[in-house]
Amino acid sequence: MIASGLAGSYARGYFIEKFYHHIFSSDVFIQQIIKELGLLEKLEWRTASIGYYIDDKIHRLNTPLEILRFEQLSFFDKVLLAKAVLSARQLKDPFVFDDVPATRWVIEKTNRSVYENFFEPLFKGKFGEYKNISAAWLLSRIKLRSNRTLKGERIGYLRGGFQQLVDKMAEKIESRGCEVRRGCEVKRLVIGNNKVEGVETTEGFLASDNVIITTPSLSKALSIDRIRYQCTICALFGMERSLMEDVYWLNIKADVPFGAIIEHTNLIPRADYGENLFYVVSYLQESDQIWKKSDKEIVDLYLEGIAKLFPNFHREDVKWWELARGRFTAPVYELGYKNKILPYSSHIEGLYLAGMFSSPNYPERSMNGSIRAGFECAREVTKMVGISCY
């Protein structure tokens, strides 16, 4: 079974995720599941090298010395930035800033130079032209991303791909007498008299008293979801040589049609795949012109952008490419987002909700948050129908 959605993978003699994936040390729920399924020995923690492309140059921002050398910020700017980060880490409840704009918080805690040369490109890469992003998202993210050594941030990856986790979960479900339908697409949720009756699928009608929705698209169609979402275009390229020297994640401030490059084989050894792999990603809206282009047109634009950033790059270096699109890949964490989070139980009898719109996925949607939301929602269902849940 090949997983679909954001957890989907390509099969190329090995599995590689369609959208880049990794976990953080704070993602304790998914680590428990990985251990329970016997995959813990494959979970490796590695230091991720972060870079920032600005003014025609890559700046590594991992060690204290590299940050001190970052010439776009003055020494005074760096002191203000360090104080702001420390302040965020010490916050007990970042969510009290839910109605405070992140832009305002940054400028008040630092200055406009720090905002324009450090935070603004990151905000644009993540949220595009959205301006009213909640400071609660930013502050919570800083707290979550504080597992750093003197060499950089440590992140986890399941050696061999997260497809293994999907397969093991499916095996565990089936071993308990449950059925997993593969390649079965849900076409419509059937509701009568404000009560769930079942779902129409490509394999026919499936009657059910209880249904859990995990997709924002279906919750939007039912007018349940008030959250705004972003689209994502994520291209994966295979090459013989490395694109970036030792940089895993590159944030970009330049005139190119993407916000970040993630070179997977600068985190996980090239030997696992027999080639170098890197992602190029854009967060955008359906109204953006690039979304309306064909896959090949988008890849051509991406390759032109890569050539702008890396003069030694040649299109012929690319052996193959894949491109994935997602219409609902990330919530826009705007002001007042906390009040838009969906509960597990809906106003329709038998209809439950669990996904990136659930509380475990705030301040950042993740595999950890989605799996946790699924378990919590399952407990809600069993409580409502009066059966026990381990």
C-alpha cells in the first residue's frame, strides 16, 4: 500500500516522500507509535544544516559563530534577535498572543531591520502574502524548535522512509480484524435527517453509523470548517551530484518562484538511494498564476530559478523529477486561529473530525499532530457509542 495525502511516497526502488518529512524531539506521540510498531531502531536523529539565501549568497545559520557572521544584521540586531528568541522560549503560554500580529511582536521585540532581513522572508516563504499571522504561531514554533546543539538543530527521520510507518499501522489494524480498503476513493458523505448514513465510494456505498473526516476539503464542503488553507507545490528532483554543500534546508530571499529548497540527501546518506535528492517547495493560493500551470511548466520555472541561485547548476544534471500538488496542505495561522480549531464531534450525529484542523496540529501541522488527533478522535467516538478504547 502506498500512502496518499501529504504522507504519500513515490516508489523508485526505494520509498521517498512526495512532500518532505521529518520529526522533532517534541513529537513524542509519533515516537511512541514508532516504538510500538517495532521501528524504533530505524529512527535516526541527525543535525540539520540550515542556510539562508540572501543578496546572492548562502549564509549558514547553525552555530553561534555563523549567526554572528551573518552580515545582513548588525551586532545590535543580533543581540535583539537573541533576546527575542530567549523571551519566546521562556513563555509559559504562547497562545495568549493569539490575537497579536506576529509582525508587530517581532518589530516591538527587535526592530524593523531584524524583521525585514530575517523574519519577513521566512513569513513570505511560509504564508505568501498573508499579513495577519498570529504571534502565537511564531512563539510556539520557536519553543518547539529549540532542540539545538552547537552545530544546529536535531531532527528525526525514519531510515527507509515513513512509508514503513504507514504499512506497519495498516498491518496492525488488519491484525485486529479490521479492514483497510486500498485504492478506494470516497466520493460523497451521505447524510439524512442530520445523521450520518455512510459514504459513497468508487467501490459502491458503505453504510456506517459513524464516520471520521480527516480531509479539509470535505469539511469545507459541509460548511464545517472556517479555517483558511494554503496550497503547496512540491517538486522532487534526482541528480548524480549534490546541489548544495552540506545544507539540508535553504530559506530563500530572491526573485524565484519558490521559498525553500530541501536537499534530502544532505540529511540522509546518498547511499540509501544511489542518487542525490532535493525538494523545491512553494506555498501559495489557487488564484496564483503558477498554480494554474502544467506540471512541466512549473518544473521549468523551478529549474530556471535554481539556475539563478546556483550558476554551476545545469538542467542536464537532473535525471528525473516528480511534482506533487496539495490544495489543503497547511492552515493559515491567522489572528484568532485558536477560536477556529474544530472539535472532534460535529453537529451532525455520527460525524467526527480529525486532521490538520484539530488542536494537536496547532501551532504547526505535522505527522505527530495528525496521528495524535486520530487517536483522540477515536476515543471520542468510542465514548459516544459507549464502548471501551485501549
